[in-house]
Amino acid sequence: MQQFDDKPARNIFLIFLLLMFTANLSAQLGPGTFRGMTLGVRYNYFDPAVVHQAMAEGGQVRYFGLISPKAPLTYTSSINWVLGARFNTDGDSTDFIWRFNIADGEVKRKLLAYGYTILDLDQSGSLKRNFRWVNVRVGPGVSVGGQKLSFGVKVMGTLGIHSIRFGKDNYSELGNMADSTLSGIEAGFRITAPLQIASKLMLFGEYSDRVLVDGQEPRFKTFSGGLRLAFGKPRGAKFILSASYHREEVSFNDSPLEFDNNFFQAQIQFTPAPPKPRSQFDDEFDRF
């Protein structure tokens, strides 16, 4: 199994291609797409370990589902960051946590949904280290309904280059293996079903199944549910409240060990009004 660091030239080339793709996508979406810094705070609780997290976060984010109900869970973002602290009450410890991401987004155009992630270095989630160097997602997506009520389904295959370290805070069952770094190709799929009520409330359910093609091949099955509530005018500044619950099942190809984790997240964000005049991308969403 080839580790990520064994072929730096190949991976730098892949990152370069995705940067070019993102630049091209940004140009298509319009000059105002990435303007406006979104700021927020987030709280996480991880069980069975008694771990709490509090953090501040920011980025240049636009949620197009809050503009057009026919584009639920559609967003673009760039230069995202997280700074905060992790409190392990069982272990009586406090750790600094952080995250930095260059670009991330998911777009639905008619019957096709696709997404991308470029350089997402995350030490603020359930994993001690969750680095996605590049990731692409594509698959069919449909939505029905109108401005008052809409429902959609996306089925997306995912493929990327990934590096993880479990950490003993939330994966103590792994013993010394929890401190090992695993790197390789991550592949899987994700099914998402959002229900949007006007531009104020969104409910969603999600199932994902992904495996890291490493010698031990850790496999993650995750069931998620959540809501997003927006306060503000449809095309104005907004406060966005969100909450989600995740149940994660972890297994390995060379071990009978299997275990479950439960994660909870609450978040509040301030999103400024989209710049005027509206971009061509906004007009295209209104015609869906």
C-alpha cells in the first residue's frame, strides 16, 4: 500500500488540478460568490468518552439553499478556519484544536450533484487528525417542490486522498493503534435527503459509508440527522442556528473489533447578505 508521502509529485499535481477546477468554478458562479466572511461558534459533545469542545470558526461561505429552496444543502466556501479547545473530563485534560481548509463546496445543477474539497486539515472533529488532501464527489440529485416546501435526494460517490489518526479521546478501544497515522485512498458513498420549508427551516437525514484503503482498512458507517434554522430576509444577512446528531460505526478488515460512537453538534453562524448585483449563479438557481 502506497502512503501519501511516497509520491509527493503526483499529489501536488492533483492538488494543482483541483485548484484550477475551483478557480474555474468560482469564475462561473460570479464575482461575488466568495465575498463576505461568515463567523460563528460551535459546540461538540462526543460519547462514550466524556469530551466537550468549544470553538470559534470563520470562512467565506454562501448557502444557496437559503436563497433557492430547490437547491438544498448547496454551498460554496473558501479559507475556512476553526480555533478552540477540547475538554476531556474523564482524562482531566484540555487540548488546543484547530482546522484549516482552502476550499470546499457542493453544487446541484439540474439532475447532477457534485462537490470538491481541497486541503482540509482538521484536528477539531472526533478524530485526532482528519486530513483530506483532495476529495471529489459526484452523483445524481433531484429535488421537487417550490418556495414553500421542497424535498431533495442526493446520492454521491466519493474519492480522495486522506490521512487520519484516531486518537485516544474518542477511540480508546484501539489501544496503541489509536496513535498511529493511517494514509491512503478514501472511497465510499453518501446519501442525503433534505426537506426545506421556505427559506427558514431545513431538516435533513444522511447515511455515509466510506473506507480508507490502508492495510487495516478502517471503515466508517455514519447515520446523521439535523436541522438548520435561519433568521433574516431571504437575500439579506442571516443568523443560522444548526444542530446535528451522528451515530458512527467503525470496523476493520483484519480485526473482529467493532464499536459505535455518538456525536452531537450545535452551532450558530452569522452570514452577511450576498453582494449586489446578484451573480449569474443566483439567477440560474431561480430557474430550476
